Amino acid sequence: MRIILLGAPGAGKGTQAQFIKDRYGIPQISTGDMLRAAVKAGTPLGLQAKAVMDAGQLVSDELIIALVKDRLSQSDCEKGYLLDGFPRTIPQAEAMRANGIDVDHVVEFVVPDEEIIERLSGRRVHPGSGRVYHLQNHPPKVEGKDDETGEPLVQRDDDKEETVRKRLDVYHSQTKPLIEFYSSWAQSGDDKAPAYIRVEGTGPVELVRDNIFQALEVK
Ligand code: AP5
Ligand code: ZN
């Protein structure tokens, strides 16, 4: 199973990725998590990416495409992969096609902008695993601690309201065109085209999860 998760910042890609990767036994490839790990480790990529991410802008297509190609060449991707946060520009999607990186399903999350701001201000994450919580909507069992490891949860540097608004602008201008790109490809009759799935990203996390699972079984 090869899947792309497509949606605004805070739409729930990381939250639902945890369920999907467990169900299908495929690795979650989150370009955001990979970049944050590079920033933390102080690698050349991390040093380049930090300022761009803190400003809510996108890292260059060239860097991201190289990062993803390298990750997909690892052996755990042979049985499939779950792309979370990639592609998010038309050139990234074109590069996938040009490199023969096939996909079975694109899942688009629909969430209104007002809800995004509220979700991201309450978000807390466990950096080691990518597990995601929310102070009100999805609190950890013990305040401030990851459910599985007990390690501390942190707030992401780019979750300040001003940066969230910038990230939303970038989503509308640079990532939303992918909705048209993939939905028209799906309708073209090309047998390489991934099936296009649109899910409501609002409502209980478990309901969103069940709707995704149901749609993934159909193709
Ligand atoms: P990235 O880490 O990919 O961030 P993003 O796309 O902005 O998405 P988020 O991780 O913020 O949201 P999410 O959809 O995963 O939501 P979550 O499940 O956490 O990228 C960060 C940066 O890296 C980018 O800005 C860019 O600079 C760079 N970058 C990454 N990829 C790149 C690329 N391909 N090209 C160029 N640059 C790139 O949920 C959010 C909150 O909502 C949580 O608190 C959660 O508990 C809560 N929640 C989830 N579902 C529900 C629900 N149903 N109801 C209520 N609350 C919910
Ligand atoms: Zn995420």
C-alpha cells in the first residue's frame, strides 16, 4: 500500500498516520519530522531548514526531493509507504512521477482554517515517535508526558499563531493546487493514477480514522 496524506497544517495527517501505518505495516515518512530531526541534530540540512521552517515557509523542492528519494530507497519501503507532508508543491508531485515513485491512494483532509488555528495552539508532540496530542481534544494520560514512553511532550516552534497563519497562506498558494492535480489525474483513466479520497477531517479522531480505512479498502 502506497499512500499520500494531503491537507493543511493541523489537518490531522500525523494523527491519522499513526493508525494507517500500524494497520498496513508501512513506514510513515513525514518530511516535517525528518527536517525537525535534522534541525535537532544540527546537520547541514537542519541548519539550512531551521530559519525557513520557523518562518512558516517551505524548504526548497530540490532539498526535499533528494531527502525523500533517499528515504524511499531504504528496504523498509519495499512493501509500501505512507507519505505525510510530501509532496506539497506541484514540482514535488512532478518529480515523483518523473522518478517512477508510484502511489495507490491520495487522501485529502478537509478542515476549515478557523479550526486549524485552535488545533495547533493546543498541540503537543512527542519528538521521538511523532505521536501527537492536544491539550483538550486528545490529552495524554499523564499531563505533559507521552503515553508510551513517559517522556516529555513539547510544543513545536512553528505553532505560534503568527507562524500558523503564514503556514496556512503557504498551504493555500502552493499545496492546494495538488488537489486539482491529483483529482483530475484520477479522473483521466490513466492506470498509474492514484485513487483520490476526500475525507472530512473534523469530528472525533476515531470517526476520521474509520472513514479513511473504509475508503482505502475500496480501490
Ligand atoms: P509538517 O511537519 O509537515 O507540518 P504541516 O504540514 O504544517 O502539518 P502539521 O504537522 O502541522 O499538521 P498535521 O496535519 O500533521 O496535524 P496533526 O495530526 O499534528 O511541516 C513542517 C514544516 O516543514 C513546513 O512548514 C515546511 O517548512 C517544512 N516541510 C515539511 N515538508 C515539506 C515539503 N514537502 N516541502 C517543503 N517544506 C516542507 O494534528 C494537529 C492537532 O490537531 C493535534 O494537536 C491533534 O491532536 C489535533 N487533532 C487531530 N485530529 C483531530 C480531530 N479529528 N479533532 C480534533 N483535533 C484533532
Ligand atoms: Zn504532521
